[in-house]
Amino acid sequence: MLHTRTTPAERRHTLRERLAGDRLLVMPGALNPISARLIQDTGFEAAYLSGAVLAADLGLPDIGLTTSTEIAARAQQTTRVTDLPVLIDADTGFGEPMNAARTVQLMEDAGLAGLHLEDQVNPKRCGHLDGKSVVPREEMIRRVRAAVDARRDPDFLLMARTDARAVEGLAAAIGRAKAYVDAGADAIFPEALADEREFEAFRKAVPVPLLANMTEFGKSRRLDTRTLQDLGYDIALYPVTLLRLAMGAVEDGLRTLAAEGTQESLLPRIQTRSRLYELLGYADYAAFDSAVFDFTLPPGT
Ligand SMILES: C[C@](O)(C(=O)O)[C@H](CC(=O)O)C(=O)O
Ligand SMILES: [Mg+2]
């Protein structure tokens, strides 16, 4: 009911403890606040807020158009309805190092457990597209240092993402990751590595928690969780999977409705009213006012 029982500090602590262990953390990206609730309900231990999803949700491409205050507002709506630690994609930090610093404080205030900042230039692009550019290593180091200085809760996770693999090659990407760790990054997101061999090389060279981005239709070979666990990775990320699933289903449904003039054939595939109410904790609100939930729903609806 009202959905959360934990403080942001507790969730940050949980994430830190989880990353200190050996077990892979599987992190699906929420597509909206209630889907974060579903991520928790289905047994996952952390959720992600993707820049690509937040932009797409507003009908925008993932090119750095969204602002830090827009994503902070969405983050707050999400952290209000889940007890899971939530990691957010803070793109390039939305400007200069001073903007990255402000972004860190906004994301702490939004109840998140951590964020990642990347070393792309502005305007940025999806890490799995061609034609990316990265800022000089020193500039990203300034970004990371500004973020570290701005952080107030030492448990708030600051992850640095390097997009350099596609631009400067694997060795340079590893070199950058090490420099970002030296600048204070707690964890590394090596973007768009090709295959197991490259994931392994990163693991051998970089001594902090590592995230593997298993996005669909990208440049990385999709590895299953067992393989990622064996490779010693700490987080398996599925950033846009739920959005793609939902949008695929919504489009099919719209076409079916248009073609058939009724939603009858869709009923077996859609979420029932009772499941939605269960997820919303509808019945629990009777504790405030018994008239809120004094009805029963027919089976199967
Ligand atoms: C992780 C990512 O930054 C995101 O915004 O979700 C994207 C995902 C995608 O576009 O598939 C990225 O990898 O750049
Ligand atoms: Mg992104």
C-alpha cells in the first residue's frame, strides 16, 4: 500500500551490498512507474531507468533532448512506487562538469540508488549506433570528479560509461575505464563490446563492478545470464526490453482492433482488471476506508 516501505538510503545500501557479492544482478529497465512495481513483483532485485526509454516515452529520439529535471521528475515517480534500488541513465550529465554535479544531486533527491554518466560528446547518440564521438579522456575525468564531489550520500553509486570501444578500440576503452575508476567512479559500463572475448578482457583489466548491456538489436552479442555470471559480470542490463515488448503488443492490439472491430481476440493476452488491482494494492486501501474496496470481481476478469 502506498507502495514503499524503505528509504532511499536503505536501497542504496542494498545495491552496494548486492554488488559486493558474487551473484549477477539482473536489471530490467522500467517503461513507466507501474512497470517498476511489476519488476519488483516478479522477483527482480533492481530496476533501471533508460535514457532511450524516457526519451521515447516523450516521443523523442535518444539524442540528449531530455533535460535533467525531466528525468528527475520521472525518477521520483518511479522510486515512489518501488522498494527496489533504481539506477538511472544520466547520459553525458547534461552539459559541463558543473551540470553533471547538479545532475548527481537531483538524482539523489529523486530517491535513486545511482546513475551512470558517459563519455560521449553532445549531442549524444545510442551507444549501439555508428558515428559516435567521445570527449577527450581528461574532459570525462573532470565530469567524473565533479560527480564524485557533488555526491552527498557515499552509498549513491556513480558508474562511468565509456563509449570508446567503437571509436578508439578496446585497449583505449579499457584505459579510459581505469582512468575513470582512478577519478572516483564506483563501477564501469563498457558500452557496445562485441563478444565474450571483449567482455572478458574488460573483466580482467578493471577491478570494480561491471555492467553488461544486453540491449536488443545492438552491437553486442546477447549473452545469457549464466554466461555473464561465469564471465564475472555484476549487472546484466535489459534497458529497453520492456518498452519494446509493450510497444510491440500495443501495435498488434491496435491493428487487431482496427481490423476486427472488437478486442475479443485480444482478451487472452491482456492484463486482467484483477491483476492490475492486485499490483496497485487496491484492497490494502480499505485500511483507510473500507468503502474503497468492498467489491468482488468475477473470476477471470
Ligand atoms: C542503455 C541505453 O543508453 C539506454 O538509454 O537505455 C541505450 C540502449 C539502446 O538504445 O538500446 C544505449 O545502449 O545507448
Ligand atoms: Mg542511454
